Amino acid sequence: MTTILALLGSPKPNGTNSLLIDEVLRGAAAAGDVEVQKILINELKVAPCQSCDYCMHTGRCRLRDDMESVYEKIVAMDAFIFAAPVYFNGMSAQAKAVVDRCQPFWSAKYIVKTDVFGGRKRPGIFIATGGQPLYNEQFIGSLHVINLYFKMIGVNNSGTLTLADLDARPLAGRPDDLAQAFALGRKLIAGDRHNVS
Ligand SMILES: Cc1cc2nc3c(=O)[nH]c(=O)nc-3n(C[C@H](O)[C@H](O)[C@H](O)COP(=O)(O)O)c2cc1C
């Protein structure tokens, strides 16, 4: 059984990112036995990081809100999906709040020097969508963030899906993109089997 944690960074529960997560999950379920935890960040209380440095000394966050259960799930999961719309050439505030609140994992690794993930490297997929037609650097901001983020939470990128032009061309009329999402889900599970620290 592979436990998949999927974090949705769009405020739209049934928007493009949510549909793409569901398609990745369908692909994963077709490839193996999975348990799914899909979390809509927008429905959680996640305060922005306060840069209080508490985690620098403890490897843990001082703030008490819904991130507490997200931390637990990030440690326990076997595979990861993170999806976020592009807002002003970066990821949505909902998504970035969760990323920034994962600073305790950075502190644990580099300052406190504890191995929170027990050497485990889990496969992960990143999904990003833009409303505008594809333009230069549309996804660069999000991709830079996610590269560092995956590293900090013990995730190996096993696939990235970036889709542009969603305002004019909604996902419903894009079977190839949906098929790509499904294929990534299959790969997520196959990759899980072959991934050792
Ligand atoms: C505040 C805001 C900023 C946005 N900025 C961009 C942008 O810089 N580039 C772009 O291509 N689309 C931009 N969009 C469009 C969203 O990326 C698009 O609606 C989203 O990817 C659709 O995904 P969703 O249905 O999962 O929310 C923006 C939308 C909002 C609400």
C-alpha cells in the first residue's frame, strides 16, 4: 500500500489543479494499491512563517495550526503530489504558505542535524497551471521554489506537468494533457517501488 499525499494550492476545489490531481491519482490507482490523502490548503488554517527562529533550535514549528497535521502527513507519506496555479509568475499564496512553513525541515536537516525522514526519498509530482498562453518564464518562479522544496522534504521529482492557456482552453477539451496526468500517476507508483533512499 502506497500512501499518497496530494496538496492542492488552488482556492478552487473543482478547478484545473484539482482535476489534474484527481487524474494523477486515477493513474496511480491503476498502477497499484494506494491510500489517498488529498488536502485543499485553502480550507486549512496555515499562518505564514513568522521567521521566529524557534525551528532553528528545535527543528519544530512554534505555531499551532493546521500545519501540525500536514507536517505529520509529509513525514509519513510514500508519494507526493503538489499542485498550484501560477499567480503573478509564482505559485499561489496558499501553496507558498505551506512551502514556507516547511522551514522546520530545513532547520532539522542543516542546523539541528536530525534525519526527520530516516533517509527516505519519496517520489513526487509537481503540477502548475497558468491562465495565459505560454510565455517565457511563466513557470520559472514556481519551478525554482518546488526544486528546493522537494529537496527539503525528502522528495525526488518523478515528473512535472506545466499547462498554460487554461483561460482560453479549459482542461475538459484537452485529452492529451489529461492523459499525461494519468501517465504521471502511473509513474509515481512505479517510481515508488524502485526508490530507495
Ligand atoms: C491572482 C491571480 C494571478 C494570476 N496570475 C497569472 C499569471 O501571472 N500568469 C498566468 O498565466 N496566469 C495567471 N493567473 C491565472 C491562473 O493561473 C489560472 O486561473 C489557474 O492556473 C487555473 O487553475 P485553477 O482552476 O486550479 O485555480 C492568475 C490568476 C489569479 C487569480
